[in-house]
Amino acid sequence: MYEQQKQKDEKKSAVKMVLLMAAATAVILTFTTTPWNYIPVQVTENAEVLAVIDAGCVVETSKGHSYVVFDCDSSVGEIVSATFHVPGAELNGYYDRIRDKLETVEP
């Protein structure tokens, strides 16, 4: 009887340990893969019109990316409001921190 109770207690503690390890692994993976750095974020900013095309205006953002603003009737050189999506990492400085770390490793 005592042996059966001891085996049940050992199984319970083993299950608890496995669940604890699974929870810890989930937390570690969440913080190391940082999914919020890859989720697109909507940004609206004023940008200069580089070119006018049939679809609208091509603008350059402060980060140096070109986007098309549809239904735009502005001319080249004017400032228009542009709404676009960028990865969250571009806004929170994640790429800059990675670049800084890489520079310290280079020979």
C-alpha cells in the first residue's frame, strides 16, 4: 500500500515538473524570438513627393523607404501625409541594436 502511494506521488511530481519546464520554455521562447519586432505597425508621417505616377504619388519616408500614396494629386517636391506599414523593429531600434552587436564581433 505504501509503495503504491509513493509511486502516485512520484508521478504527480514528475507531471508538475514537466509542466513547469514547459511553461519556462514558453516564456524563454517568447522573449528570445521577440515576435513583436516583426509585427507590422501602421505609421503616418509627412513625406516629400518624389514622383507622380498613374496610381498616385511616390514618396520617401524619414527612414528612406519609398511608398506609393494612392489618389494623390500633388506635384513633385510637395509634402503629403502618407500612411504605411513597417516592421515594429524599425521603430523600436531593434535593428540598430543588432547592428551594434555585430560591429563588436567583427575582426
